[in-house]
Amino acid sequence: MSDEFTLGRIFINLLIATKWTIILSIIAFVFGGIAGFLIMMMRISPIKPIRFLSWVYVEFFEGTPLLLQLFLAFFGVSVVFGINLSPLVAATIALTAFTSAFLADIWRGAVEALPKGQWEASSALGFGYFKKLRYIILPQAVKLAIAPTVGFLVQVIKGTSLASVIGFTELSRAASQINNVTLKALLVFALAGAIYFLLCYPLSLWSQRVEQRLNQQAH
Amino acid sequence: MGYAFDFSVIRDNIGLFVAGALLTFRVSLIAIAFGLILGIIGALFRTSGNRILNAVTLAYVEVIRNTPFLIQLFFIFFGLPKLGIRLNAEQAAILSLAINFGAYSTEIVRAGVESIPKGQIEAAMALGFKPLKIFRYIILTPALSNIYTALTGQVILAVLFTSVVSQIATEDLTFAGDFLNSRTFRSFEIYFTVCLFYLAIVWIIKGFAYWIERRFFEFAKYSRR
């Protein structure tokens, strides 16, 4: 069997690895979304200690590099707890923390962008705290949050590339490995970049469209 | 949990962290300065009205913004030597960071330029402002004040991104952590400390940005909404 790496073989190998980039992105976005929603609820809570805790969380994960969060999850957690995490589990933990902090911040911004009168009016209607959120605040905030949330999904997909550093084989790691064998760096990384672009660009466009539509409605 | 935390490894090697932090700081500063120049040129091209310049710049912006920095870094570090361009790790790191920051700042600066209504300049002319004063007070200051928050946020993201350059053996803060980890295996203590260093850098930038905003843009705030 010939191990010659032709253009076609390189491309197919990259595509196989792309599956894991997509899977990891979805995992990060789903878990990050759930955790981010809880953190956002804490951030807008009327109780001060809860707000403070969530502020610390967001400040830490927004203010430190994703790469370091991956190292902490992969090397740090396994040393402290004496367990060996697989690269996939470590990447899931780190990307969930990273994604949830940014989504919590984006969504909090959307909630706080609503006029105070919305809260006051729903109070006047006799709604309790959670009823206010459920029926008045969140439905309106969701509309504002769609564009930046989709935009952030692009950051998540790009962020999964760093999971390659702790040994998770997705698109970037596959590209590095193929480059090590073939030494065709320009070709391999251009192809990998093109695949990332095809994943991310439609989302970027969608995010821009939604934002434009929202701006037009506002005028 | 039977793990005993031992931060003495940090104390004993503090010089390594500081040296790494200084390199992170230097690489960030140079890359952001060059990136900002790229961004201003990019914004000029995007608003020039010249279709080709606009299309080329837009392609640059979208390609960079929709691909991971790691791939850009590897493309430059491993790819450019194939074209006969030899770069050491630090040069490759600065080049790719500047190109990356340039794309993001192009769009931010463009938004600033476009945020100044023509009527505002015409009104200043009608009031008899001299051209230099118009540029300084009517265009530059409000435009900067409009994009200031976005630009600061992007600077912070860029500094955090510099951690990735450790992967091509640039001896930055993250690399210092990796180096120490491979010798002592005090992974948690080391990486947590490195995180705190980055957090401190981010807070210093935030504080500095806040001071500049107070000092220079306070009076221009009316134009923000």
C-alpha cells in the first residue's frame, strides 16, 4: 500500500477530522449555553452575593486565555483529583466554561438593554420575579441576543482548534500531523483554513443579517 | 481529595513568570501597534469608494475573522519558509498577531469613520472651525469615543490570544508555564498562576483604558447615542 499523500488524500483526512471539530463545537455550545443561561440568571439576580459569584466566574473565564483553561482542565484537574481525563472530556470542560462565561455576558447585555419600564410595568401587573422573566423580559431579550450569540458560535468553532494542543484530534491536529508527514505546510494549513472558513462564514453572514434587520426595525 | 497544594514552585521560579510576562507584553504591544496601522489602512480602503480596494480588504477581513488563529500562526510559521521567507518564532508570532488584529480593527475603525454624520462636519464648517480643529474635535474625538469600547475589548482579546504563540515555542508567559510544568508536574498551581498573570494584565489594560476614556472622551460622550 502506498502511503503517498496526494491532494485528495490530504483533503479526505482533513474532512474526517472536521467531524470532530463539529461535534466538539456542538458539545461546547450546548453545555456552554445551558451553563451560560444559569450564570446569566445569577448575574441579573437581585441577591448581591449571587451576583458577585457569577461576576468572579465571568471575569476569570473571560480574562484568561482559552489555551490556559484547556491546560487547567487537562493537566490541572487530573493532578489535583488524581484522575486521568481524556482530551475530549478536558476539552468539553474548558470549552463549556469559556463559552458559558461569554454567553452569560452577551445575554446579560441583552437583558440590560431593555428599558427599565418593562420591569416596572410587569411589576405593576403583579407578576412575580420569575414570571416577569419568563413572559416579559426574556422573550424580548432573546430577539436582541440572537445576532451576537450566532456571532459567538464562530468564536467557539475557532476555539475548538486549541483542543488540538492537549491532544484531541480534530481538524487542526490532523492538519499538524499531516504537515509533519508531508511538509506541505502552505497547502495543508490553507486547506484546513478553507474548511474552517466554510464552517464559520455562513454563521458570520447570518449573524450580520439578523443584526441589520434588527437595526432597520429600530429606525 | 488527597492533593496537597504547593505553591512554592511559583515562588522559586517567579523570575521565569516575570520574563514570560514581559515577552507577552512586548509581543502584544508591537503586534497591536502594527495591527492598528493595518486596521486604519484597511478602514480607509473599505470606505474609499474604490470597488477593488474594498473587495480585497473585505476578503482579508473575512478570511482572518473566520479561521482560527492557530491555523494562521502555523500557516505563517511553517508555510512562509517554503516561500523562502525565514522568520524566527517571535517574528512569526508578531506577524500573525498583527495580521489577525488588523482584520478585527479594520471593521472597528470603519464603524468609527462611518459613525460621523456629514452634517456634523458641515455644521462645524458653517461655524467657522478651522480644518485642523474640525478633524480633531468634530471627527477624530467623537469617532474614537464611539469605537473606544469595542477597540479596548479587541485589544484584551488580542493579548489573551498571544498565549497561542507558545505553540511555536515563543517564550511567552504560557511557554514559561509549559516549561515549568514539564519539570515539576505542579500543573494546577502553575497554570492557575499563569491565569492570574493574564488576569492582572487584562485588569491593567482595563484600568488604563478607563483612565484614558475619562481623560479624553468624557466630553464627546453625547455623540454615543
